[in-house]
Amino acid sequence: MEFEKLLDERYTVRSFSGKRVEDALVNKILEAGRKAPSAMNKQPYKLYVCTGREALNNIDLVTPCRYGAPLAIIVAGSEEDAWSKEGYSSYDTDASICTTYMMLEAANIGLGSVWVGLFDTNKVKEIFNISYTPVAILMVGYKADGVGPLASHSNRKELKDLVEYL
């Protein structure tokens, strides 16, 4: 898909058909995350892929926002592995860029996604037994019938309201 068209047409999906996402498509999404830029190319994150019934049931324990998605990717970062300077660590920014790349690739290959930030970080770490800090959970799947963008999707601020030249 042409990039500008992808940016215009991608929207958050909050209702999935439940149809399993094929492994080849999951790998495309994960590969997009692997290719995402990160500070000093440290890639201080891990991607935890949840597709099985038990893993998805556990996702339901940490967030009310799965929306029937058959694929959840926990994107978690490590402050220790990230580039840092003067008390700043890039791990959450790097993990966010990774999540964005995967979200865009999902749309590019015809899948829907929703970036979820509403979860209990400690509960995710405990239930999934991970040491990295969860930054996002990306829900991915085929859109349910009749799903489309919310009316507010195209209500973007004008560029003049976002940009100031210094």
C-alpha cells in the first residue's frame, strides 16, 4: 500500500472477528517491529506473542481491552539495555516505535489493530513471568464484519495548529 494512503486509511479496531492470524502474517508484523529504529540500535525490547487460549485468557486478566483479538503482542522494554543519558532511558520510546511499526504493518497487510496502554504493569510481569517492563499490548486480528473507523477518525487538527517554526 502507498504510505500516505496507509496513514490516511489506518484506524483503531475495537472489534475483531476472532479468525486466527496466519503465522506468515504474524511473522511479517514481528519483522516490522524488528526493523524499527531504536536509540543507538540497541533494540532494548522483547516481543511476547500471545496466540493460544491460555495466553489470551491471561491477556484478559490484565486488560479489558482485547476486543476479541486472536493475537496480542506484549511489547516490553529494558531500561538497563537501552541507551541512556543524564537519567533518561530510551527503552519506552524505542518500544513505542517498535509498536508503531508493527501497527502500521498490520494495516498494510489488511489486519486491524489497537494499541492498548490500559493494563497493570506488575500483573503482566507476574502472570507472563517476564522481567522486561511492559510498554504496550498490541491487539491484532481480522476486523469484525461492519467495523470501520469512528466518525472522529478524520477529525485531525490542522497542521498549522500543531506546528511552530522557530
